[in-house]
Amino acid sequence: MSNTPLRTQSIIQVQERALELGWFHDLEVSFSYWHGGKLLLDGPKFQWPNETVLEDVRDEGQRLCRIYDISSTSSLELLAFRVDREVPRAKSPSDGHWHYPERDQGLPPTLLRSCHLIWSSKTGEAPTLRDWHVREACFAKFVPVVGASVAAADLLGRFSVQTNPLAQDAMRRGLAIFDGQVSHLTIDEEPSGQGGRFIRVAGQISIATAPGSPRTSDAELLDTVGQAAAIDVRPTGRDLHWDTTRLDKEQQYWSWRNP
């Protein structure tokens, strides 16, 4: 495992202790079996801090195809999806090593960098992600909240916001997250929401479509993004939390930055 972080953050205060935070690469590849455009079964999963695991992934794909007699003309299809994340680890002040933090340390959540299809038993290896067509997708998510800090001026510091991996069916059809780090993030109170207070979480992420994907209208593609992409928002303190009596009122909207 690599002991060199991709990047570090300034010393932060967590539970009155000073911690240095480092972000480490985590690569996950998962196989799954499909038939007629439907998921049949999840296959093996590989996880490693760098791309050396990809050679094992290629060997495993060939092995599975031999076992189940899968070829480019088979009705059964084997797919491989790649998810790249950055995982936070805290530097120990005693030995200088990087450790996975305890749950109660209040550190940022894992950051999704990208997710996409990398291989199909029917079409072979997918183009590298840098060759995909990239667009900026904007989101606005409204979540019902209660607590003493709903109207606080610094709501950005009271929530963690992260992008979840896309649904595999959308990735199978050529949709990807090119960069899941949320940019232009804003969090504001929406006091006039139905039945109580809401927060409005807004930002943007980079979406990509595979070269050669079926042509669709902007509206159709945006509809696919809305069904497949999800932004996870969670309170980080005890003085503000979800209104569990109104969670059915939560809403999420998507739009293109440059339609």
C-alpha cells in the first residue's frame, strides 16, 4: 500500500486534537453479468491503491469468459466497471504513519473521482476516460432539516457533500462521472419549504459520455443523469439533523451548465 498521499490538507482540529489529513488513491474494479440489458449477477471485485491491479483484472475477465463460455457473440455479457476514489487518512503524531481514521473523528468522507465502464466481453476495452465527451452538470438538492443551527451563517461547514457512483446500468450505456468532486458548492437555508425548513445544496460535477454512444438530446441525457446520479448530503454536527418526518419531501434537480 502506498504511504505517499496524493495531496495533504492543513492541520485540522478534530475533537480538540490536531490532525494532518492525507488523501490516498483507491481503485476499485467490479465485474457483473448481464443478459438482454438486465443485470443477472454481481461478479468478483478488485481493490488496490494503484493501477497495478488492472493486469489482474484483465486476466480475471479472460478466465471468467472461458469458464462460462462467454464471447463477443454470446447473449450473456460480462462487464467491468472502474471506480476511482480518494480516501482520507490521518497522520499519527506519534509515529508519523498514515492511518485510517476512526469513525468518530469527524473527517471528510471518501471522495469519488470517477466511475465508468472499462471493459465488455462484447466490445473489448472502452476508450480511456480522457477521450470521452465531458459536460458540466449542475445539481440542486433540497433536504428537510431541523435543529438549532438551521439558520447558521456557515452552513457549508456543517455538512459533508459527496457524489455517489453512478448506477451500473447507466455506465453500461456509456455514461460516466469524469470528476465527482463537487465544485461551486453552496448551502443555504430554504425557510419557505413545504411543511418546514429545508436546506438547498447546490454545485456541479463533470459528467462524460463514451465515444460512439447513441446520440440523444440534451434533455434525454439529463434525464439519464437525474436517474443515475446521486449526491449524498450529511450533517456533521449534533445541532442540526434531518427532519425524519419529512424525508419524502427531499428533492434533487439537475441542469446543464452550458445547455
